[in-house]
Amino acid sequence: MWECPDFYPVSKGGAPRAGLETSVPPGPRVKHVLKNSLDLRRYDYYTVGTYHPRAERYVPDDPAGDEHRLRYDYGNFYASKTFYDPAKRRRILWGWANESDSAADDVAKGWAGIQAIPRTVWLDPSGKQLLQWPIEEVEALREKSVTLKNRLIKAGHHVEVTGIQTAQADVEVSFEVSPAALAGAETLDPALAYDAEKLCGVKRADVRGGVGPFGLWVLASANRKERTAVFFRVFKPAAGSDKPVVLMCTDPTKSSLNPNLYRPTFAGFVDTDISNGKISLRSLIDRSVVESFGAGGKTCILSRVYPSLAIGKDARLYVFNNGRAHVKVSRLTAWEMKKPVMNGA
């Protein structure tokens, strides 16, 4: 069953991050997006295509796109809708994330489910997919920050990011892998080449690879018995391609010592060329929510986690590398986040 359908124009080759008012007519610089939420799967799928107003017909550029790879978010994100913001000429995406703890916990809290951080959404220059990024207003919540520069994370090592509280944080990090190291990437199993989620379930954060897994441990305890991993893993190019395959994954299987939680791995492939060895990650951390944006918003994953040790001041943040190749953090900046003003208070 379809839920929460959405249909709107996006600018092709326009100003970066620019949105279009919903009634903008089709034209050579306009594409359209058709999105639907599938109740059975609980994911939001979309296609990019062309709208023909006279025939009242929409034709996707890739008819298999919504089933193959294109989702707004590859994690716990559903029932989304967009609207056009005329003041800042942008399109904003809202989505819903349900709980992953027990029904009894929901009853005890008296509520269940949250809205994700609003995102600006626009068309990638390739025209093949959308890009998403937290709305700029989120940055007004940033307070104290720490920065790491040119830090080498050796194979099998990790580095703690200290100096701020990280139970509520905004983290931006740029990674570099040498071109020579990319030659040591794993071969991708053809049986998993189109199933990122299953691939992540097999190649979790604790499974050592050639290039990766490397990324962040967020909401981690001091002894690291609790930690949620957000990471990349690189595979050799698929047959007929010269571009390495990049997997982005959130692995919450060690996020809590509570054994009664739903802790699925979430993953999506990142349509980026890492041949130059560079890739970026941004993660918004808010107590029980981790929203991550890979390669400038090409792949997004929201996950709900419920640590029992890594709470408040006891939450830690690490950069880790569980691959055989060294990885450099060219720059990492992490900010503490203050509470927003709500309803004027």
C-alpha cells in the first residue's frame, strides 16, 4: 500500500540547493520527483523523471529506480513529505522515525515516534538522484567545538574525540585513503551487489576488511562495550566499471547492553567516485537518534539506539578504522549542541 505520496519539481543545473515552487511548469531545466512510502517495507522510495502536463503523465528516467536503490533514507525514516520554503527558496523534507525499543518502554514513556531533523533536498548535478542536508538552522544550535586535522588512523586503531560532550553533537569529518591502498579493497560478492542492507549485515563494523570499515563510533561507553558504528567500506569496482563500490552502513548491534532491543543494521551504496581517496561524513547525534549523511548527502541513514551506559556525560565519540589500510582524517570538527527554543521557551 502507498502512503504519503509526494510529487514536486526540482531544478536541473540551477543554483546549488535551490528549490522550486510546486506549481513551476515543466521545462528543460526542470525534473520531477515522485515519492511513495510503502507500508509493508516501511521505506520511502522515489524516482526522478519528467512530467508531461498535457498527457498528465509522469515518466521516470529509470523505471526500476524506486525498487533498485533510490530511497530518501536507508534507515529508520518513513512517511515523509516536502514543502517549498519561499523565504529561502528551498525545498524542505520532513520524515518520521519510529521507536526500536520495546512496546513496554513506549507505554512507560507515554509516547512513541519522533520527527527527524528537517532536511533541504535538491537534485544532484548528475540528475540521477537527490541530495539531502540538515537545514542550515541546525547550525545555530552548535556551541563548543573540537577539531582534529591530518590525523592518521592506523589499521585496527581508533582515536577518541575529547573536549566536548557528545550525547548531543554535530560531527563533520573528511577521510582520505591513498590510491595505493584502494588497490587492496575487497572483492564484492555479486550475490550482494544490489542488497546493501544484507551486505552490511554480513560485513558489520567488527568484520575486518581491506579498505574499511572506517568511520565513527558514536554514543559509545568508556569501555566501548556500547557503541554505534557509522562507517564506510570500499570494494573493488564491479565488472565493467572502473569506480570502486562504496558501502555506507550504520551498525547498532553493539549500541546497548539491553538485550531486548530491535537493532537492525542499515545500509546504502554511495554513488560517488572515491578513486581520489576522499569521502566525507556528517552525523547528528541526539541521545537516541543518529542521523548520518555520506558524501555530501548522497546517502542518508537514520537509526534509533538506546544505550544503557553511554548516556549524557558518559557518552563518548571515537574515530575508528577496522580495515587493513591506514586512513587519514584530513579534518574532523565536532560541536556540542544546545537545546532549541521551542514554543518561545
